[in-house]
Amino acid sequence: MGNDDMARARAELSARIAAIEWRAGPARLAPDIDRIRHLAQRHRLSAAVTVAQLLGAALARGERGVLVHHWLALLGEAVACERQDEAASRTFAAACAVRFAA
């Protein structure tokens, strides 16, 4: 994938994240997060896929409110990350575990 394609993919993902940032209710967020995950997967943004999967799981177990907005911010960071390898995915997964430990 060329740099222009990757830049467009990142811009689209960032716009989708911003569009759902303050939408109410996890039932409304879950389909959007799933679409973001699929798009990130198609563009091989593995760190973003990892965070989207973990955010989806958080919504499924009932996470609400401000914590979800922090998850969305971390998802934005994962999209913007230049490294999209397995190590980056593990790093973002660890960040999720540390930042959002119950």
C-alpha cells in the first residue's frame, strides 16, 4: 500500500472516530467500532485493530461514559501510529490493560 493510500485510510479512520466520539450508548457505538476494526484490518493497521477489538469487548461487558471516550482517544493514537507490526499491537494492548484496568 502506498503512502497516499495509507494517509487516506488513516484520515478516514480518524474521521470515523471523531464522528462517534460523543455518541450516546454502547449499543450505538458497537457497530461503528466494528466497521472501524474492519477498515483498519483491510489496511493492515494492526495496532488499531487490536484497540478496536479491546474497545468492542469493553462495550460488550458494559463499559460506559468517560472511560469509553478514553478508549476512543487511544484508538485514534493507534490509527496514527507509524508502527503497525505485532510489537506495536502488543504495546497498545498493554496500554489498554494499564489505562483501563478495572
